[in-house]
Amino acid sequence: ARHAEMRRTMLIDCLTQMAVAYFVVFALVLAVRRFGMPLQAAAGLVTLQGALFVATLFLGGRWLSQRTQEWQYLLAFVLIGAQGLLFGLGTGPAALWLGAALMGLGVGLQGLTSTSRFAQLMQEHGRGRVGGLTSVAPTAGGMVGAVGGGLLSQQLGTEAGFRVLALMFGVLCVLQVLRLRRLADVG
């Protein structure tokens, strides 16, 4: 059962990094090609996402400590999925700015939650057994997000990749709500 928690945490880490990699590469493409934003302004989307990610890492711990990890993950999935939807629907530059902000917050929440989860798993299973694995999932996710996303956007368009991410995180939201219900029934 504990290995299942490690696999789950690694999967969440992998999928989030896949979304981040796709965002970092294709937010610029979408902003410049679809909406005619100057490259400097489009790069601001990635800067905003990164700044809010870092701010969440520094400032989110106290707020998160008042919620369970399961609720933390749900909120992160909602925020990341909303970003995918905003970019995937391609309604305009304002949606891109809002989506970039949501992505930064969501990835920050997920990062804090997964780091805490990995620390707990290290205490239970030993640092050596878990430590090396924690770098595999994000690296794999980053590669799939950039390379797989490139292939997907070539075939279906950049916005389609963001819609796929929205769908993927929507599924994670549903699974997380079911998990929360199961835990509430047990507890």
C-alpha cells in the first residue's frame, strides 16, 4: 500500500511537470502566433507563472498546513486544469495572463504538497530508497510535455495540447474527489 502512495505521488509529479513543460514552450507560441503579442510580452506569461510559483513556495506553506494533502492536491489540479482550459479555448490575451497566474499557483501548491509527501515517504522507507526516485518523475514528465506536446501541437494545433492538459487534470480532479469521498467514508 505504501508503494502505491509513492507511485501516485510520482505520477502526480510527472503529470504536473509535463503540463509545465508544455506551458513553458507553447504559451509563447500561442501568445505570439494566435494573438499577435510581442515576444517580450509573451515571455511575461512565463515570468508571471514562475514568479507566482516561487511566491507560492515561499508563502503557501502556512496556508497549506491547515488543509490535508488530499485537499491540497485537489486545489492544485483545479488550478492547473483551469489554466489548460483558458489557454485551450484561446479567448484572448486576458485569458492567457489569468491562465499563467493559475498555473504558477497550481504548480506551487502541487510542488509543496508532493515535497511534503516525499518527505513522509522518506521517513517511512529510508532516504536512499526514495530520494533517487523523486528526480525520475519530473524529468520524465518534462520530456514528455515538451516532445510529446510538440508532436501533438504539430498535428492538432497548440490550443489542442492545452485542451488535452485541461482534460487530463479534469480527470485527476474527479479521481481526487472520489478519493476524498472514500477517505471520508472510512474516517
